Amino acid sequence: MFNKIRSISLNPPLVLTLGFGLIIFIGACLLSLGIFTRSGQPIGFLNALFTAASATCVTGLVVVNTLEFWNLGGQIVILILIQIGGLGIMTLATLLPLALRKKIGLTSRQIIREQLNVESFSGLVKLLKYVMYFSLAVELVGAILLATVFVPDFGLKLGLWRAVFHSISAFCNAGFDILGDSMFSYRSNIIVNLTIMALVVIGGLGFAVNAEIFSRKKRKNYSTHTKLVLLSSAVLIVLGAVMFFIIEDDNGATLADENFMTKLLASSFQSVIARTAGFNSINLGAMRDAAAVLMIMLMFVGGSPGSTAGGLKTTTFGVLFASTFSVIRGEDSVRIFHKKVPNETVSKSLALVMISMVVVVGFSFVLAMTEKFSYIDILFEVVSAYATVGVSRGITSSLSNVGKIIIIITMYMGRIGPLTMAFAFGKKQKKSKIEYPDANISVG
């Protein structure tokens, strides 16, 4: 028994995988109690499990309206799960040892490194402290800005609670709301829109990137990773906003009746939100299929490594984009910002894309057999779950029990990451002692 526990503790990916599963189970047990609902009637374990998984995996898909169904206690449980899921289990688990000025063991450092997606142990504890202080500061500023709107609208206590809830939910890229209609009622409010977008973007850049940006380094001294994250994020946000505006501008069910500023805000908002936070300021079920496909592509790419966001990740997209151009130009290596990208990184990016496509296509195929919705709505739901975005075309609450279980698994895999799960349950890589001859295979 001791040896089994020891073998688990020496496998950081497995610790993270099981840790997230345990938090989800505990959250589900709590949310299945009637004391956390407004009616006093329990929601049922499967729906509680779905809600707990969505909160812990910072997704935002819901089977019931969060405002109308859960009381204050239930909302607090959901918010705690969001914070744990956003910052990570090990980040919060090391709060007490750090507060007591105790050293963080090697095993804990390995798990934290896996969780924050950094390569080196150097400066790990310093980065961990930065993650906690930075997150608290950003969430506090976000809550203050939102409170300037919510307090006048809802009163002091309720306004402050909603400001805090939505600030944490946005920074952690969760997308849970307690307004009842997400951000639809505030689609024209500049403060609410810009604050939520800023929180989502900052949370989705990655803690290591934020540390570089706020360290006051000159931009030319940024690491290649940070430069790639910033460039790819900016391109996707701007391109997404422009395309969404063009597609939905004359759609009477979404933007046609709005003024130019509201159209611009809504288009920008949905482009940012598609980078993995499940808010919405328009009726997503009424948008055109072209806009749905655009959001599916943006969701699939997602945020950046080591952040609160999910998806394929911007750097993976950037590496593959650069690799494609290297092949077209006939170059023998992949270069980004005058730096050579290791072949291992390119191979890892290809593996991530392949695994992600298999998961998305496979699960959407199964749902197409079990659910009675259009395939584009199903694909939208699956990509939203896998990329831990949380937006929906309105089918989540109508999913069958089998459908809900599939979406739960999809959210879990998306938050943990396909390669982390593969390393958690797979065998350790062994270096082959045999050198095989090159295979002559024609492709393309």
C-alpha cells in the first residue's frame, strides 16, 4: 500500500489528474445537498457532478441557472471550486507551508512545475508566490471596477458579492455568472465589458508571461515564449472580433438592432470570451453558423500555457503555423523570432493537435448518436467543454444523462490536458537501444 502511494507521489501528472478528480468529487458531494439550493430540493448527483466538474475545470457550462437555482452557500461552493481550478490544487496547497516559511519538497516542486507548465525548477517558489499575489491583486482590482456598476444596480452587499464573484470567475476563465443572463443585460456597458475582457485576457496569458510583462522588462528582452503568446493572442482577438462583426452585423437576432458601439463591444467581447471564458453578451443560439464555426476555431486554439485557460494553446498554434511556413519555404528548421524551435517541441505540438482532434471528433460523434440536436450545436458544445470555454448554443440543460457524462469527461480531459493524462497513466519513455533505418514514405 505504501509503495503504491509512493509511486503515485513520484508521478506529478498522476497527482494532478487524481487531485482534480478528488476535488470534483468532493464538490459534487457538497452540491448534491439540498442545503445549497434555493428550493431546498437536491439537484441529483449527476447534475451536481456536472456543476462541480464545470467549476473545477473552469469551464462554465451549466445544467441549471446559477443565480436562480443555487443559494448563497451554493454560489460560494462553486466560487471556491473555480478558484481552486483556476490557480491549481498545488498552488493553493502550498499556501500554508509558505506562510509558515517552510521549504517546499522536491516532489511538490515537480507537481507545481507540471501544473504551471514551466521547464525549470529555477525560481519556482518565487513564481508560485507571484502567482498567488498577482491573482489576488488582479481579482481585487477587477472586483472594485465591477462594483462601481453593480453596487448602484443591486445595493452594497449584493453588488459587492456579484462584483467579487464575476471578477474571480472572469480571471479564472470560468464564465459562471450570477446575473441570470450572463452579460447580456450589460452588453452596452463599457466598464463591465472592458473589465471582464481584461480579466479574461490577463488570466489567459499565463502566469510566467504576466511575470515578464509586469517586471518592466523592455519588450525586446522578452523571451521567445512571451513574444509568441502576445503576438498570437493579439492576432486571434483582433481577427476574431473583426470577423464576428462582419458576420453578425446585419443579423436581426443578434447585432442588427444595436448601435455601432454596442456592436463593437459585443464583437470584441465574444472574440475574447472564445479564448476560454463562458460568458456571452448576445444570444449565441441565434448567431449564424459561420459565427459558430468562427467561435469553434477560436475556442479550439484557446489560451496560453500555464494560465487559467484551456484549449490547444496559442503557442502550439504558433509553432505549427511557423512549422508550416518553414516547410513551404523549404527550410531545414523551424524558426520563431530568430530562434530555432527544437524538433521535440514541434513533435509535441503535432501530438497535441492530433489527440485533441481525435477527442473532439470522437466525442461529438458519440453525442450525435445519443442527442437530438444539430451537429454544429453538438460540435460547439464539445469544443467548448474540451477547451474549458463554457459557452453553449443552449443545449447543455437538455442533454441526456449519457450526454452529460460525456461532457464531464471532456471538460476533465480538457482541464488536465491530454498529454498530462497520457503521462499520468502511460509508461515511462524508454530510449530505444536499436537504431532503425529511415522509412521512405510519400506524403501530401
